[in-house]
Amino acid sequence: MFKSFLNCLLLLGVVSSSFGARLATSGTTLTYNGEQVYLNGVNIAWNNYGYDFGNGQYDGTLDEWLNEIGTAGGNAVRIWVHVEGYSSPAFGSDGTVTGCDSTGTFIDDVTRFLNTAQENNILVIFTLWNGAYVTNQNEVQLFLDDTKLESYIDNCFQEFASSVAGHPALGAWESINEPEGSVLVTSDSDPCYDTSFLQGSGAGWTGNNIPMERFFCILLDVLTKQLTNLTQLVIVTLWILESYPSIRRIFKHSQLLY
């Protein structure tokens, strides 16, 4: 879980007021604006599961939480964005994405969240999707269908990413929380997609059986390729890392180069 990620990091100084300052890596350490930093924060995840951003639903509760976290000395938060896609992004009747939301408040909402985070010296990790609990077939089909995935990129993510690019409080993007929950456990000749070592682990508990190759489409097409010019960190949170360290080979950096 994300807790283990934050436990290995400690403290960050002041979040820069200048756009272009960013969280980055240098070897095995984190840097911010060129200086080594340590993070100590909270996995907020959500206030209203899947309904925090967009469609006029941002009610200020998250701003209050950021104020409290900053006052307590926290300097990083992880927040879920689309989750399962019930409110955001907006889907058409054919399952393609038509926009980030239906009423046009999404970009303002995520920007307000980042602005409040900056005021409290907090870095934000945006987690786009949830793989641990998936009941919306629109989300499943977005993972499985290139046309629907591309509609998300074209009609939501590009605007989302470009609107917040360079914001000093944007720490990293996370494509999906715990993809093991929805992954298809199967052998494959390509070691990138071979998940047979997860047999008996409990992985795939949602029953959606999404091939690992499709999760790579999310990682590569939605995030890594789209964000290349923005030089922002991309991460993925794994449920099973400590018990099955072999999963590192699937998500190691060299596999994500293109």
C-alpha cells in the first residue's frame, strides 16, 4: 500500500511558489527544485468516493483537510481522481469519454485542490483509477478498448495534464491503484505480461481479468508518453509487493521505456 511508500520518506521543506519547480528522482533519492527532499504525508484517497472532482461537487472539505495536514507538518497527499468513473470522466452512451465531467467544473476543482496544497506546503499525487474495486464497466472497457482509451486521452487527460502542468504542488501522477486487484493471472511468453507467479496470491479478486498488457497501455499511453514533455513523475501503487517481490520485474523502469 501507499503507506509503505511514505514510510520510507520523511520531510520536505517549502513548496516553491514558482511554476516549473517539480518533484524528481536522482538515483534512489527524491529531489524538489534540485534539492534532496523527504516526504511525510497522508493517503487521503477520497472524501466522497469517486465524486470529489467535477460536476459542481467540490465542497471545500478537501481544502479543510489540506489545511489540517499542513498544520500538522505533513507535506504530501495522495488523492484519487476518477476512481471507477461513475462521476468523472463523462462517458457517452457508447462508452467513449466525452469530457472530464458533465458540467465543466473538473479543471477548476483540481486546480483549487493544488492551490490549497501549495498554500500549505504540500505536494499532491493524483491517482487516476482504482484497480482494487471495479464495478463500473465503463472503466473496465476503457482499459480493454483502445478507442475508448484514446477518447479518454483526447477528451479529458490531455486537458487535465496541460492545465496543471508545472504547478508547484503537483508531485506525481499515479495511473492506477493496485492493478493486481483486476489483473488476469496467466502465463505469457513476454515477461512483462507474465503474471503466473501471482497464482494463489489472491490477485484478480475483482474478477475483471484485465490482461497486464492492458495495464501497460494505461501506464504508457495515458501517462508516460503523454507526460514526457512535462517531465513529471509517474508511479503505480502495488498491493502485493512485499509478499511477491517478483512483480518488480513487471514495473521496473526499463520495462516502461519506449
